[in-house]
Amino acid sequence: MLRLPDHWVWDSWYARDDNDRWHAFFLRASRALHDPHRRHRRATIGHAVSTDLHTWHLVADALVPADAPSWDDLATWTGCTVRGPDGRWYLFYTGVGRAEDGLVQRIGLAVSDDLTTWHRHGDGPLVEADPTWYELLDRTLWYEQAWRDPWVFPDPDGAGWHMLVTARINTGPTEARGVVGHATSPDLVNWTVQPPLSIPAGFGHLEVPQVAVVDGQPLLLFSTDAAGTRHDGHRIWVAEGHDVRGPWDIASARPFPHPHLYAPRLVPGPAGDWSLIGFHDHVDGEFVGALSDPIAVRYRAGDGLTATGTAG
């Protein structure tokens, strides 16, 4: 769907404007780095526009690292984009800074009137890990402080907003502390960190969490690499719930099998249909770094989330 000749592309998220155009926001870094493992410390947030989720027109980057010294002066990572009640667009993103060598993750905010020109909100991070529940940086326990990949959605009853976060709880076996972090806000700007919406279930971290109601069923989608004790060779997982607000039983999550896809998002179609769009990771031992075509999916009781089409 989207492969750039000069940049790797990976985690992505999507928003639809008033003209029914889709906006893809994604992490990108130059292929001139040669080693794709180096891309994380060079990441910016790219932007492309489409009318059909298949053919994309690349536009200017949405966000790049701030000037030093700043909490996000090394790289800008995965987030989400939502429209506020004021009509403005809010881009929540993960930032890492040079002061901690990129090891401490925090969540920031940029705001736009047109989905094209973005301005940071304030000079500091918006939401940080609260040690009451969440693990802070301790290199003897884990290689980073996990507090990233914000997914923001309105409360179904109109009681403000919820944010899901890739996080780790501060107790238990170190290789299996991954949980769904949680914060709430009345206005998209002022946030209060809450207890996690799950308990540990063998995963080191639950990356790019997202909730959606697919065919009437609330679902939590997340990805995980080999970090942790439970992965069984699978990397994309889906948990069923009673409400998008959780709590979520991660132990009951079922894999969504795909040989090359990682960090997919559920993207709604015009007729109540849904697709998954993620990035192609390694194929035949080589990192691809390109977004997939949409994979049509549906939910069936007993079968869970299943693909009804294939990705290009």
C-alpha cells in the first residue's frame, strides 16, 4: 500500500476528514541508516492522504523531534489522532529524549486545525507513568521505561476521554509485567493516570493497543514481539470484552495469525465493515518497512476476529 524508496515505514494510525479523505500517520526513518534497528532513534511522524486506503499521496511530515534540550528531542513515536469537541484535531504521540538516551517514554500532544500543520501543546509531556502502579526505568528489570503508543477514544457515556498505553506494572516477574495502561481526561488536555485495565498474562509488553467494536463485539487489539513468556510464535492478539472501557482479560486473548504483519490498526469502512492495516516487518530475513493493503476482517462468535481478505 505505502512503500517509500528512501524511508522505512512502520507503526501507523488513521483519521478521516470532512471530505472523506483518509489521513495516515506513520513512523518513518531513512533507509540510509542501513541497519533497520537504528530507525527507532531517528523516527519522525510521516503523513499521507488517500481516498480509498489503497493509493496514498505523501505530504509533509506531521511531527519531528523537538529542538534540544527537550523531553522529545531524540525521536517521536507511535500515537493516535482524534477530533475534539472544539473541531480541532489532537495528535497524541510518544516522545523520547536525549537526556535519558531515549530510554524513558512519555506522551505528548500536538494540535491542528486542518490535519496538516501541527503545533505542540506546551513545552512538556502530557502524560507520564505513575509509579503508584507502573514500572519506571530500571535497567536491571527491563531495557526501557515503557509508556508509549497512546490510543485515545471518547467515553461511550460521554464522560470524557480514555487513553490506553503500552505499560508495565511495577510488581511481579520482570519478563511478564506487560499491561494495558490507562489514563482519563475531561477535555483531552488534562489527564489523570489510572490503574491498569488488565493484569499481567505472560507478555513483556502489549504494543500499539487499540479498542473497537467490530460486528457488535468490543475488542482489544495489541501486538507483542518475543519479549515475555507468552507469545507462542504469534505477534498479533485480540481480546474480547464486555465494554471498550475494559477491564481486559489478556490471558484469554487469541492470536490473529499473519506471517509478516505487525502493529496493525482496525480501520472502519463506510458500511460497518472493518479492515486491518499494519506494516510488513521481516520477509525472508529482510526488514521490509512498508504499510500493507487493508485486510478485510470480521468478528464471529466462537471464531474471534478473522480475515476475509488478504494483504498485498
